[in-house]
Amino acid sequence: MQFRRVGDSGLVVSAIGFGCNNLGRPNSPTQDITTAVRVVRAAVDAGITFFDTADAYGKTPGQSEQYLGEALNTVREQVIIGTKFGMDMRGSNGVDFGARGSRQYIVKAVEASLRRLDTEYIDLLQYHTPDPLTPIDETLGALDQLIADGKVRYIGHSNMSGWQISQAHYVAKELGRERFISAQNHYNLMDRRAELEVLPAAKTFGLGVFPYFPLNNGLLTGKYRQDAAPEGSRLSYVRQHMVTEANWEQLTQYANFARERGITEVEASFSWLSAQQPVASVIAGATRVEQVQQNASALDYEMTSHDLAILDEMFPSPDRVALY
Ligand SMILES: NC(=O)c1ccc[n+]([C@@H]2O[C@H](COP(=O)([O-])OP(=O)(O)OC[C@H]3O[C@@H](n4cnc5c(N)ncnc54)[C@H](OP(=O)(O)O)[C@@H]3O)[C@@H](O)[C@H]2O)c1
């Protein structure tokens, strides 16, 4: 396993992480706690140290954190737990009026996450999605206090645009607050919009990036066909349109690219993502032990500059598209 610093910070994570939005997800093999714990522990055994969850994940909010806490309680000091607040908790943190970046809400949300994760501290607390009501200085003030109290080690954000990343950086600097060290955004070979604003902003302000949906919900694994989804796979029970509407000519070229190099499509996707600056860890969601093991070794293949150029032609980045 490779390890990387998250941006300019002192937090070090495995370059392949484990995304926990499958824990407690209805219809997924990891919807029950026994299977979920087994899959998470397989990730630890495979050398993964970074686990990314959120308070909102699970059939009922909080379930993913609870399963993760159970799975990691014997190895707590050896792993990095990232969680998030700010999505709708369906009332479990009380009435919030949508102001989930507010001081009062954050304190409540973090206390609940600590309880479910069965831990005294959160390594990386991420603001899941910007709240349009609360000024960022109030959010940063509350997060700064949680770090001072020892309940949180580092803070990050998710789903912010370039200008929001820049604003948060300068407000923290002006007020002398702890600053965000990471950005978590939608990013994979088939959706490279993060390259327009988010990656350049993250690089400029010393943030590490965690790409989410790294396999585009599984489409980039090679297990789907235009007219068939394997039984029990995610796109067989949600977002089925992604399979029928995908660009299959492009996906066939991609399958050939991987085959010619003797690697899997998962390896190609993860190696490509981890070659993009400033990606810190690819948070791979998995529902089975074998998937975890495959994902954990995906960086054994290192992309050459020729490989990267071919993939650039195959999956053009949006700024290149705009130029033509
Ligand atoms: N910040 C945000 O707003 C946000 C949003 C979404 C996700 N995330 C984070 O990003 C993480 C990753 O995203 P994701 O899990 O939704 O999407 P993803 O990584 O694009 O896709 C995950 C799916 O791919 C399949 N898969 C994984 N490894 C495989 C392998 N080796 N072989 C075959 N299939 C494999 C599994 O599908 P099956 O279910 O078919 O087995 C899994 O459910 C999440 O867990 C979460 O932590 C954050």
C-alpha cells in the first residue's frame, strides 16, 4: 500500500481508501452489520487505513457510522476515520431549518457521530455540502473549537465549487481559524468536471482531493454490459439508466486499453485517478471481500505518460472539449 499526505497537512492516509456509503445500504450485501464488519476488516487486512463515511449514510441515517465503529474498534489507533455532517439527517439531530453549517447544529451532529463511531475523536471531519444559509465564518468558528477541544483532528469539505474553496481558505486565514485540508468531489474518468475549478483550487490552497464515485458507480469496472447488469450489483437496483445511457463505444475502447496492458479496468481507473494532482486517496466503495482485495492492490500498476495521453483522448477533460 502507498501512503500520502493529505495536501500540505500532517495527516497521512493510504492512497486507496475505503468508501462507506454501501454500509447499511438497502439491497447491498453490506446492508447487514455482519457482512459490513467482515468487508471493513478485510480492508484493514489489505492495508487500507483511510475510511470515509458520513452521518447520513445507511438506510437509516447513522447506520454506516455505527457499522464502521463496530468494525474498527479493535484497531482504532491504526486507522484514519473521515466522516461528514451537513446532509439531511431526517430529524435525528433535531429541527435544523437547513442551516446545517451553523454552530449549534455542528456541535450536535459531531456528538452524535462520536457516539455512533464509538470513538473519542474524528480524524477528518468533512462539511458534506455547503449550506446556503450559514456564513462560512460561523462554520469555521465551530470547527475550530472542535479541533481545540480535541474532538476533531482535521477538517475538510465536500461538493464545494472553486470560488467556495477559495473563500473558505481566505476567511480561515483572515480570522486565524484552522483551515480545511481536503476537498471531496465527484471525479472519475467519465466525469472530469472537477478539473475545471476544484482541482486547480485544491492545488493552489494545499488541499488533498478525495475523488468520489471513482468507478462511476461500478460502470468503470467492466462488469456491466449495455443490456445486462450482474445480479445484486448496484446499477441493477438503482440508477439503471446509467447502464443503458452510457457511451458503450468509449467503454469498449477502455476495456481494450486495460486488456492490452494485462490489468483490470478497476486498476486502470484507480491508477489514473491517483496520478492526478492533488489526489490524496481514492475512496473505493466495495460490497464484497474480493472487491476490497482487488481495489487495495490497484496501484501496483503505475500509469506511463503514454497511458495517460491515450486516456486523455478516450475521456477528454471538459476544458479540452471546450477548446475544440
Ligand atoms: N461527498 C459526497 O457527496 C459523496 C457522494 C458519493 C460517494 N461518496 C464517497 O465516495 C465513496 C465511493 O463512492 P461509491 O462507492 O458510491 O462509488 P464507486 O466507487 O464509483 O462505485 C462503487 C461500486 O463499485 C463496485 N465495485 C467496487 N469495487 C469493485 C471491484 N473491484 N469489482 C467490481 N465492482 C466493484 C461496487 O458495486 P456493487 O454494489 O455492484 O457490488 C460498489 O458499490 C463512497 O463510499 C463515499 O464514501 C461521497
